[in-house]
Amino acid sequence: MSSQPESDRAKLDELFQAEAELRFLSPSSPHAAVHEQAPPAHDLQEVQAIVSYATYCKDDGNNEMKQGKNFLAVPSYREGLRRTDPVRYHPLVRGVREALLANLTLAYDHLRDDESAINAATLLLSENGTHIKGLLRRGRVYGRLGKLEEAEMDFAKALSLDPSLVCVVGG
């Protein structure tokens, strides 16, 4: 039986591996074009199993976040994304994939890993350009980095999508 610190260390190792993969899969990566190809056909049962597993990964990461263990949430979110990648364009996968990316962005934001947070949010926005949490979270990180024009663009787009955000963004 392994002890909790060993388990935490193993998850931390997974985090560093996942971070390298995220940078590889980032939309700005030269390898990103590989993902623009048409996805292979998958049967409905297989897709449902992938969605179920990805949801489990999301829930596991969310539980780690609730306990303040943001660095342990990242590998869970990354595993869910890895499993959904082959079927990323399937309509059943969209919701859980967006949640995984939004939560991964938040975890990196809490860890102050700004580059990874921006990469995760940018990947989310490449899949759904109107994802308000993705825009707000990336905008917050841009603002923290002093990239005020980029932050303003993200906040303005979020505000145009949901004018009720004026209390959050503008006042």
C-alpha cells in the first residue's frame, strides 16, 4: 500500500508530463495541424465509454481542486483530455471536453502557471470561441501578465456574449 506523499509525488510527475503534452497540443504548436484532420469513425458505445471515463477524470480533478490540491487536479484533467482527443469532434464529447479544458485553465491559473493557463484557454477557445469562462480566465491571466490589450479583447468578447457580465468585468 502506497503512502499519500508517494501518491502525491506520482501525480506531480504526471502533471509535468501532462504540461509537456499540453504545450505539444497547443493551437500555436507546429504539431496542431495534425488535429485538423477528419476524425476516424467511432461507434456510439465507444464514444459513450470515453465520455464516461472523461467525466470521471473531470470529477476526480474537481475533487482535488475542492481540497486545494490544484497540482493534483491537472493530471486528472489531462487524462480526460487525452482520452477524448481521438473523438474530440463528436457532439457527445463536446461538453465534457470543454469542462475539462476550462477546469484545466483554472487549475493552472491557481498554480500561477500562466503560460499553461493561456495554452489551455486558447485550446478551449479554438474548440468553442464563445466559451465565456475560457475568455474570462484567459483575460485574467493576460491581465496579471500585463498584457492588457489581450485581456481587454477577451473581456470585451465575453461582455458582448453576455452583457450581464458588466458587474464582473466593468464595474
